[in-house]
Amino acid sequence: MFLRVTIGVLVGVLTIPVGMQVISRYTGIIPVYLWTEELATFIFVWIVMLGSMLAVWDRTHFDVHVIPEALTPLGRLLQEGFVHVAVAAFAFLFIWYGVGYTEFGSIQHSVMLRMNMALTYITVPIAGVGWAVFSLRHLAGEIAIYRQHSRNAQ
Amino acid sequence: DMTLRGASLFDENHAYTKTLMKFGELVNEYSGEDIEFDLRLNSELGIEPDYVNFLTQGVAIDYAIIAPSNLARFADSLPLMDMPFAFRDLDHWNTVLASDVFAPLEAELREKADLVIVGYAGGGTRNLISNKKISNMAELEGHKMRVMGAPIQAKVFDAISASPSAIAYSEVYNAIQTGVVDGLENESASLAQYKFYEVAPHVTLTKHSITVRPIVFSGKSFDKLSPELQEAIMKAGKEAGAFGRDFEATQDAEKLAEMTEAGNIQVHEFEGRDKLLELVIPVQDAYAAELGAEELLEAIRNK
Amino acid sequence: MIVSTGLACALLVGAFLILVMLRVPVAFALGIATIPVVFLDLRLTPFLIMDRMFQSYNSFILLAVPFFLLAANLMNSGKITDKLIELARVLTGWMPGGLGHVNVAVSMLFAGISGSSTADAAGCGKILIPAMTKQGYDARFSVAITACSSVMGVIIPPSILMIVWGGVMSVSVGALFLAGAIPGIMIALALMATVFVYAKVNDYPTAGRPTLCDFWAALKGAWLAVLTPVFVIGGIVGGIVTPTESAIVAAGYSLILGMFVYRTITIRDLGHVLYDTGRFASISLFAIGTASIFGWLLAFYDLPRLIVETLTTLNVSPFTTKLIIAFLFLFFGLFIDAIPTIIILGTVLYPVANAADIHPVAFAIIGIISLAFGLVTPPYGLCLLISAAIADLNVVQVLRDVVIILIPMLAILLLIISFPEIALWLPRMLMPQSMQ
Ligand code: NA
Ligand code: NA
């Protein structure tokens, strides 16, 4: 829920710098801002990375159904489980190397706002943590379903 | 047998690409080795800010030519290298680049971004390009012009009484056509390539900037090489840079003459260019003070 | 080790296909497939995966994606879609197969306002599919025509795909917009002809003959909305706004219409619209990131040069090259979303098109129309999935009708491949400086 509200708010906030840029250039009412573009891209990165976490949780990342649905409980566990394990593996790569990447961001600052770039680079390990937690939760859910089936079968 | 990989935004005829090819040849000549130089052209591996990240981390490529503004993320003072009115003329520019005046900037870049500057290319002279004749202070006043997005650019042109605004490069042509701005400032090569003269045929020889383009080598790759090879690279970089500067400066003057002859542009001298310098000096001083680079600015001026 | 081009491409494409078959989300499959190569090759490190992905978002032009989605969502939420449907009804509903024509016409109107096909399929489909089935249209046909007509959203300007294409390959977005107009209208005519044949064969009804009064009322309801393309396309072609800015102008305009003119959007709705936009935009945009690493690696391993050399040695004609390009986009569109395909395949084929002397704008239009087909082709066709879900049908059930409707559209694509001047004429007339 927190993620959902944040994303909605960020999209709303995103309209401000871009809107200001348009208004300032064509009306001259407010001076031309050089930092609007920079700020907009920073918000944008946050929206994308938070959204990617949420989509792992909602399972709304696009996937392709070519092979048929598994019919047995074990087949389902393997089919679904593989997806969650794969996403988690990618997530751990992002957590592990994302720390170094954030450090790489921290030695840079943006040209206009003079903001430390770690503030946006940190979305990389954060997204990794989000994907890992959510995909492992799903994996646990699948295992629980499988156990339930085995118990019912006995 | 070793491979070193470089990257260029442009095709094989561009001055920067030629400079980097020359660099490879010279490295082999001075080191006596047979290194393969795999130079990837036409922005195949990305654009300059991407190259900076690769070089800093020592992945994918080993060397490239980078505009100082793209290094500002790591080291504030780098854009000082080619800020407007930094150089009096081509001779002054050449003297500065052949000297070690920029050594403090080089050290800062090595420390903060692990990048080694091995030489300096560049050599495009930037002038005003406008849809009306500008030849003196009166005509310059309030002139609506597009400038690059760095704060120092806007401040300098504001100081000389023009009215600068930052517009993306890709939109400039349309912006002049529709009267959002009356002109821009650029070098002859770009003027010819993007045919800005179709909408803005007047060129005023303000000669406010002469471009400086460091040839940058990845510090991580550099440290892995033998001292002999490192030395050869530094020597080759300086010479390739000098070659590139000569090549581009000559080409730049030729392009301007060609366009004048073809009747594409009308060239105007600026009456009282000294007045411009006078107006800009306080802005430059303030900028250098902000960066703590007063000594450096002084050193450039005294060369 | 230094990985060879052949091995690298086999590893990348092979791993990707296997992962997608195993139902790993496409965006993650693209990223995961790059891991083996990055670890194997001495010259590369995982830094690249994060850096290429992260830097791909560092593009002002991509901001147009959420803003155009926002505009489309605001239109659906603000009942602007209803007004457009009413206008389409008085304009085309009197023909045999009335609601079918309305479906095509409203997609055209919607396409001219929004850059998104999925929002069209969702918004118009929700109203028209039930209405069509109620009037006795075959549900399968209703779903198929809704889905197929929605693809005009990315062909008729403004278009999110064109903005991304222009940003990635440095082509004038204004020129692309203009180039899409005539092919888009041709596709609309082809669709209407198909509806006409369906109506004759199945004896489908008209949607009533409008009186002058109806006509006037519909026009009065919709004219403010229909003005949007004037601002958006006029603004870009006239050099007044940039593509990204035009998207926010469209969103701002839809918001004003919805909140103050038609007064159908409440603050509460607005919250939902913002969240929905962010959610959907970030799913597409995230895939752009992982596609960027994938595409960058293909370029790093020199795949484009390999293709160009192969085509040169085979002495392939420019026409055949164009066919190959269209085929590759169609094929990739079966499995992957359009935007990531632009980043992977567009950048790989760009040098190929250049070498064959194909105009960059013609190349873009061929690519974009081919990709538009991907929106309605299974296994992964978002517009088809959305439309089928509205009618509670399985994609397989509507496949036959989709194929029938796509055939005339394919003919149009072939026509544009043979005579690119159809697309190039308008931008040459209005934006000659962008066409050099
Ligand atoms: Na559209
Ligand atoms: Na439709």
C-alpha cells in the first residue's frame, strides 16, 4: 500500500518540474529553470524502480505462456518456483553489486542541482531488495500450497 | 598480443576519430609493440557520458575523447578548460594545451574519477550564428540565443548583454525558425553539418570559445600496463592531440571559408571584441572563485 | 576469457528464449540472460548490467511515456472516450456493420489524441464489445476488431513508440509523427473495408441513421477533445514544444477537460489515475532498462556488422532488406513488448538499414507498423489479451478472426515497404529540414 501511494504521488510530483519548464519557456512568467530536467529524471528513476518492485509483488510483469500449465501440484511448484528463483537470483546480483554501484554514484554530483548521485543510484540495491523479498515471499507461498496438497492427498 | 579498445561518437572521417586512430599508431610506434587498437565508431557503444562510466570502472573500453562538460559530474572544475573567452586566440589556446597548466585538473580527475588525460584534441572555434546581422554591442543587446545547459554558459552570455536560454540541441533549428530564439553559438563544423545557416545565415566572429577535448584513458586499464607502455601512451597522447588540434583548427577555418564562398553565410567582424572580454572577466573570476580555481585561471591568462 | 561474437549471441539469445519459455517475466529474462556473458568475458563486469539499465532511464525523452499514458488514462476516466464514441457513431454508424465501423473510427480519434494502444483497447473495448455483442455481433469478431483497430494508436500520431524510436535513434520525432499519419489512415480504411465485408456476409445491422441534430450534439460534446492532436502534433511540427513537453500538454489538456469542462473526474479518481499510470508506465520502462543491456551487448559483440556483412556478401537488394527488417520486427513482436524490441532490434538493424540506403524515417515506419502487429499477435499481444479479457474469451478462440482482419493490414505494410514515399511524402512537405 505504501508503495502504491508513493508511486501515485511521484507521478503527480513529476508533472511539476516538466510543467514548469513548459510554462517558463513559453510565457516567461517565471525564469527558465535549468534544473527542471534533472529533477524530472531523478523522480522518473524512482518511479520506475519502485514500480518494478510493486510489479514483482503483483505479478504484473509481462510474461509469455507458450508451454502449457502444469497439472500436478509438484509440476506447479516447479513451474512457479523456477520463476521466483530466477527473479530472486537477479535480485541478489543487484543487491551484491548495487552497493558498489551506489558508491560509484556517491563520488558524482549532478551538474545543476549539485545533488549527490547516490540519491538515485541507491534505487539499484533497493530495487534488488524489493524483488528479492517479494519473489521469496511468493516462493514460500508456492511451497505452502504444495505442502497443503500433499497433506490433503494423504 | 594485446587489444586496447576505444570508442568514438563519429564516423572515420571525423577529426576525433582520426585523432584516436593516430593515437593508436603512435603508441605502437613508441612502444615497439604490436597492440591491436579496436576503435568502435558511430556511437555504437553509447554516448560520451556512457564512455565516462566505462572508463572510470575500467570495463568495455580503454580510451575515448570526452568533452570537459561530461566530466563535471566527477570534478567540478573541468568545464573551466573551455569556458567562453578562456583563450585570447588560437596561439594562446595552443600554448596553454602544450604546457602543463591543466596539471591540477588532471590530478583532480585522476583522483576523483580514476581517469588519465593523455593529451588534448579540439580546435573548433565557436562563433555567434544568428538570423540577423550582429557586428557591435548595440546589435548584440537583448539578442535571444540558445546556449548549452551549463550555468557558466548562461552567465557569460548574460554578462555580454545577450539574452540566453537553454534549449536542447536537437530543437535549435526549429526554435530559430519559429522565432523562439534568434540564434545560437557553435563551431563551423556543426553549422555546416546541421545546416543552421538555412535559418540563421549571419556569423559573427566573436571567437568566444576554442574547444578543448581531452583524450582520456581509463586509470584502471592504465595501471595494468608496463611503465614503458605507459610512457609510450602519454607521449603518443600528446602528439596525437597536437595532430588532432591542427587537423580540426585547419578544417574549421576551411569550412567557414567554404560556406562563405557558397553564399550560405555572411561573416561579420565584431566591433570592440575587447569590450566583451572586459564584461566577461568578473563572471569568470566569480566562477573560478566558486570552484577554488583562481590560481588556475590566473595561470591560463598569463600563458 | 574473450567471448567470441557467435558464442556471445548464442548465449544471450538462447538463455533469453529458454527463460521466457519457462515463464520468467520478459523484462527479467532479458536481464538474467546477460549474466553468463558478463561473467565469462574478461572485459566486462556486472557493473555494466546495472549501469546500462540505470543510464537508459536517464533520458528526458522517455518521460513522454508516463505522460501520454496519463493523458489516455485521464480520457478514459473522464468519459472523454464516451464522447469520442458518440462522435464516431454519428460519423460512421449508418453504414452496414455500424458498430464495427464505430469501433474503427473511435480508435482513430483516440489514436490522434493518445500515444497508447493499450489504453484504447481497454477504454473503448469496455464500452463497445458489450454493445456489439448485444446487437448480435459475434463476440469473437467484436474482440478481434477492437484489438486490431487499437494498434492504430501507435501508428497515427502522437505515438509513444515513435517518441522512443526518435529518442533512441536520433530521428526527428516530428517527422516520424507526420510519416505515420497516411499509413495510419490507410490501415483504418482497410479495417473499415473488412468490417463492411463481415457485415455483408453476416448481415450485421447499422447503428442507426443520425439526424442533423444528433450530429450537432455529438460534435458539440467531442470537439474540445478532438482538438488535442492540433495542439500536440501542431506544437511539435511547429517547433513550439518538444515531444516530451507535448505529452504533458496532452495530459494537462485532458485533465482540464475531465475536471472542469466535463466535470467527470474527482480528486479521488485522479489519485487512482496517477497510480495506475505510474504502475503501468514503470512495467514498460523497466523492460527498457534490461533491454538496453541486452542490446548493448549485441552491439559490443559486433552483431550489426556481422548482419551487414552477411547481407552484403549475399548481395541482398534494398527491397529484400526491408522485408527482412519487417519480418524480424514481426517475429520479435510475437514475444516481446514493442518498446524493448525497438531498443534491442532497432539499434541492431539501424546500421543494416543505413547500409542498404533505407531512409531512417522509412526504416522507422516499417519497424513501428510491424511492431504494432505484435500488439495483437499471441503468445504476447497486450491489446489482444486486454480485449479478449473484456469479453471473457480465450485468445485462441478469437485467433481466426484476428488473422482474417490482419491480412488486409499486412497488405498495407507490404505497400509501404514497396513504396516508402507513401509515408515520407507528408514529412517531406511539412518538415523538409528534418528529412535530410
Ligand atoms: Na497515436
Ligand atoms: Na477499437
